[in-house]
Amino acid sequence: MEREKFSSRLGFILISAGCAIGLGNVWRFPYITGKYGGAAFVLIYLFFLIVMGLPIMVMEFAVGRASQKSIATSFNVLEKKGSKWHIYRYFGMAGNYLLMMFYTTIGGWMLAYFVKMIKGDFKGLDAAGVEQAFGSLTTDLGTMLFWMLLVVVIGFAICSLGLQSGVERITKGMMVILLLLMIVLAVNSCLLPGGTEGLEFYLKPDFGKLTEYGLSEVIFAAMGQAFFTLSLGIGALAVFGSYIGKERKLTGEAVNILVLDTFVALTAGLIIFPACSAFGVDPGEGPGLVFVTLPNVFNNMKGGRFWGSLFFLFMTFAALSTIIAVFQNIISFAQDLWNWSLKKAVLINGVAIAILSLPCIFGMTIWSDFSILGKSILDFEDFLVSNNMLPLGSLVYLLFCVTRYGWGWKNFLKEANTGEGISFPKKIKVYLIFILPIIVLYIFVQGYISLFKSL
């Protein structure tokens, strides 16, 4: 059976960017940027995005395109006879399922808030009332189940239409609307009276903040954000490499995706910081920023219900673009491994993901007393993916592509540099073999040091 291909290069770029663009860009990035000194932190982040994220992204795409398979069988196709690289596929596949076990719930929150904004549910509520609304949502088992299941059904329904007519067509439309919405929201925020202070805080480097927290902590935060924003290491991007032709070199395509991903993260800051400073609100950490702080901001803003609805529509699209991309990867496992039909792969995985997403919701409701290593079920699932699957998976792709024990440097270079566009630099081989693996391992180990410190 011939593998389906994207109908256009734009489709590949927008869908790969959609996989990378997720909630980490639009709620985590602005917060940690503010915490670690605005523009000074952004510069360090961009540096690591290029020296760490870019090479590994090219490697994932190369493995996908050369094998024409998902992570389920790509290593089997390319590895030397007798080697065991293909064992990683089970961890990579598990990473995709684990990511969706909590991401579907958060995607459901976004969709619920979009509907709440349109209905005007926050109108007339004070700050405590808005906070209570979020608390009510995250402790209501039935409501969270409904929104999670709706997100799962929407995601798999789109994937069931096929790669071109479903995933590519709908994600392309969503991504174009997402980018336009962001620009409109950012312009509106920047024009708010009192918004300039927030802009200055966000865009003017404050190198004093770097020393305030300690340079090593800031660098680790920048590395972590650069690394996790791209969803590297679990084959989520490799599968899209398997759907493209050989017309373009892979480095140029990866650069385009990086630029889009970074544009979304930076623009999210332009939406949030001026709005928060205009209404004297502290851009608080984590979920509170999006679900508690911003509804308060929209309540005080002229035309706030309209702007709030647009904002949560954009957030829903950011979540759904990742969910659809990962669902497509999960479906391709079943097709590559067991030759399942699209319909069978969609139905069985749809039921599986819905069931696997239940512990996350139970952890906030009927199992709220239960914790693992001091973390809630949602936080523990996130820790397993972010601090284990992504760095270790990236290390596997890196070593597979650059060492003679794996696919090998020459084979990787040949694949990456087939077609027109920017070539992958040969001169950085020493850096890729000896330095980058240490950086990736540092992120992995540091994650555990932070965990045990917090216990």
C-alpha cells in the first residue's frame, strides 16, 4: 500500500508547526519569559532553540522521510542488521499515548472556556468569582468528561477523513486562523491604555533578572523551554517527514517550522503582558494565567466578551493542532505495525485514548487525595513525557543519526541534504557527537534533581 503524501509543502510546514505549537507556547512561554527577565531570557531561549532543537528536528524528519514509516517501524527499516534501535519504538509510542492522556483534558478546558466566553458566563463576576469558575470546572467530573470526550471525538473524526482531506485541509485552515487571531489580539493588546509598561517589561532586556535567579537556573529554564516546545523525541514530527517528497532539503523546512513556532510564542507574550499591565494584573504562573487572570482582564476590557471569545478560540486551535498531529501519529502506528485500515485504527485508538484519559480527570476529582512522588496524576503524566520521553527520545534520534552503530552520519546527511534549499552543516559533527548528547542528558538529570528537591 503506497503511503499517502501531503498535497502541498505549505501543508507539511503548517501541520508540523501545529504539532510543535501547543499550550507550552501560549501559556508557559509568556510566564517564564516574564519570570526570567523578558527579552534577556528570550535571547538565551532562541540560542538553544537553534543549537539544540533544530539539529534534532532535522534528524527526526530525516528518519521519517528515509524510512517512509512512523516511529513504529522506522528504526527497523534503517538500522543495521542485528542492532536493537527498534526497541525504542515502544517508548516512543508510549510517549504519544502518555501525552494525550492529559493533553485531551486541557484541550477540553480550552473548548469549555471558549463556549463560556461566547455565552457571557464571566460577565459581572469579580476576581474571586472567576477563580471559583475555574475551580468548579476542574472538580466537576461529568463536565470534564464531556469536554475531554468531545475533543477526542473531534480529533479522531478529522483524522478519519484521511491525511490530505482531513488532517492537512483542516489543520491548514486552523493554523491560518490561529495566526491571524494572534495578530489581531496582539495589536488590540498593544493599543490598550497602560499597555506600554507590559511591552517594555517583555521586550526590553533586564540582565539584572539573570543574576537574580542565578545564570544556571535561567539557562536550564531556557534549555527546557526550547526543547519541550518542539515535541521532539517521540516521533510526533518524524511521521510528517514520512509524508513528504524529496524536493526540499530538510534543514530549510525545519527552520520554517522553528520560525512559526517562535512567532507564536513571542506573539502570545504580546497579547498577555500589555493586557495584564493595562489592568494592573500580575501575569500569574501556570493554568491561573489563562483561566483566572485573563478572564478578569477581558471582563474589564471594552468589548471583552468578543476579545475573550477570540482568545479562547485561538487557545482551542493551539491545543487541537497538537492533538490532531499526535492522533495522526498514533493511527500510523497501527497502520505500519499491523496493517490496520484507517477506520479500524481510528475506532480502536479513539476508545483507547478516551479510557486512558480518565485517570487525569479522576486525579482532580474522585482520586484527588492520590499522588505519585508528590505530584497529581496530571503533573506526573506531564513529568514522564517532558522530563523522560522527550529528552531520552531525542538522544536516541541523535545517536542513531550520528554514530556508526546506528543509521550513520553519511546516510543521515544524504537524506537531510536531498533536494533544494539549505544544507545541513557538515562541520558540526563533533558538536553533535560529543557536546549535544551531554546537553540533553543534563536536561534529563536536572529534571530529576528538581523533582527530588521539591519532595
